[in-house]
Amino acid sequence: MELLKIECLGKELRLEGSMAGWQQLYWGGQLVSALPASANNEGLKQHQFELKSPSDDDQPSITITLSIDLTWQPFHLEYSLLKDDDLIIQGSRNSKDIEQQTPAQPIKAKPQFSWVGLGSLGFKLFKSAKVIKVVLAGASVAAYSWLFSFQFAMALIACLVFHEYGHIRAMQYFGMKTKGIYLIPFMGGLALSDEKINTRWQDVVISIMGPTFGLLMSLASLLVYWVTGNIFFAGLAAFNALLNLFNLLPILPLDGGHILKSISFSMNSTLGLMACIAGAAIGVFISYTLGLALLGFLLLIGSMEIVFEWKTRHQSHLLPLDRYGQLFSAIWYLLTVGALVAIIWYFAGSGDEMLSLPLKILQS
């Protein structure tokens, strides 16, 4: 990931690094210093390189020294840049700076003409056109009307849009430009952005805000049901809770997969991984104890997937969560899952066959 980008003698000085311990320093896009991967990935580090005038061999070379003091969790970087023995600039960076930066993009070679490239360009233009949103929304309404009534299909579409709007609001909170919401028949929806995230915290917040907004929609429907007694709102609350609960399963590319992956990949120790495994095992045990066989099975599969990929965490360009972020994210996730399960369980006890269907799906 990009740790630092400052100006040095009229050119960009950029420091890249990862939790694996390696660091690479670029001046004007050229690699000038590198540190190999090491278990000692924090503390004081120093990069040094020499600059010599190309037009005058008698001119003495200039020594540029970049000293950094790095802490990963929570992220904090102190730096000082020296020209020979003279201080040019010094400063510090934290996780907020990483969130707001726009990493340098590598220069891509100009592609040759190909039908595949032309097709890809056409798809991008088609995807970016506003008409595709209308087409997909119409197809979604038709698909859900075929399964349910038209009125319930429209209400379900509203739930999907509200869920995706939660993702959009989170992206906007981090200053990211969004491309809007796309509804996909039988698959839900998709909130798109042209910008990439820089931190695990951004990944967690953007991912969990969709189910959080979905939970708020179910709670609102539950309140309307209590006030009016209209069974329509009871069904909306129950099925919307089921929809958002499945989104929280720890399976990529679902929201839950992104959340649990960000938490577990931020744990920089075997003890942290064991805690993650223990938490997943408790979740599976509770699911099977409550008779939620499908939920327990999918939770087990998703957790195993994340554990198998845990060794690749140091190669990620995303800044990891600190200890507070890990704990806060885990509590937020568990409370959201518990609230959604409670809503499903509540309506399953009403005696109505349709309202008990979400629980039966989880018990299948």
C-alpha cells in the first residue's frame, strides 16, 4: 500500500510497503531504495539514495535520506526527509490520511485493437448508461411479481434499494464517488463506485451499512405491523430480515464475507486467528443448537474459506484494523446478525405459515 507521497526536488517521492515488512521507495516513478520482507515490520527504518547531476561529472552527488518511524496498529507514521544533512520536510500520517489518499496508478500500455477489448468497452458503456438501471429495475419487478404479488414485489424492491442505499451512504461518508444502484433479478442489488478503498475499516463500514439499513427497514415494518395489524408489513419485515441475514454470511463476495475477512486479516498473530476460529465455531454450535442447519452449514463453509486465505493477509494493499476496530466491527456484526435472527424467530412464532417460511429456510 502507499504509505507516503511527498515532493522531493521537483519530483514525487512515494513509499510503498506492507505488513509483510517490505518497503519500496520511488523517486519520479523510479525505484531508488528497497527493504526486503521481514518479521520486523515496524519501528525506525531508513531509505537512502544518491543523486548526481547528469550534465556535470565534477558536481558532487546529493544524498537523500528518508527516515520513518512506523506503527501498524493503530497506524501511525512519522517521517523526515533530509538533503545531505539538511532537513527538507518532516511530518506524520495516520489512518485517516490513508483513507483519503488516491494511490498512484501504474501506467498501462496502450492496448492493441481486439474484439474482446471492443466488447469490454461496449459493456462498460452499457453499464454506465442510465437506461440499464431502468431495464434491470423493470426485470426485477417482473421477476419478483412472478414469485409473489405485484405489491409485495414492489415492497421487496424498496427493501433492496434501501439496503444498497446504506452502502452508498457509507461510500459518500468516505468521500467516494458513486455510480448508483443496480437491481439484479433474483440476485438482489449492487451499489457501484469507481474508486477503490484503502483500509479495512472502509471495507467493514461500506459492507455492513447495507445490512444495517436493512435491519432498520425490518424494524420499521415491524412497528407498522404492531400499529396497524396488517399482515403485509409482517411478511415484509420477516423476508427482508432473511434477505439481509444471508448477505451477512461470511462468504465472499457477500457483505459478511468482506466484514469477517477484514476482521480476521487484521489479526497479526496466531492467537488472533485462533480467536476468530473459536468465534466461528461458537456461531456454528449456536446455529445447530437452535435448529438453524442451513445457517450453521454456510457459516462453517464461509469461515473455513477465510481461514484458508489468512496467510495472504500481508500481501493486501488495505490498511488493517487496529484492536479497537476489530472489536467494534465484530460487535456490530454480531448484534446485526442477532437482531435479524430475532425478527425471523418472532414472526415464526405467530402461527402463520407464510411468516414461518424464513425460519424453515434456515432450518432446512
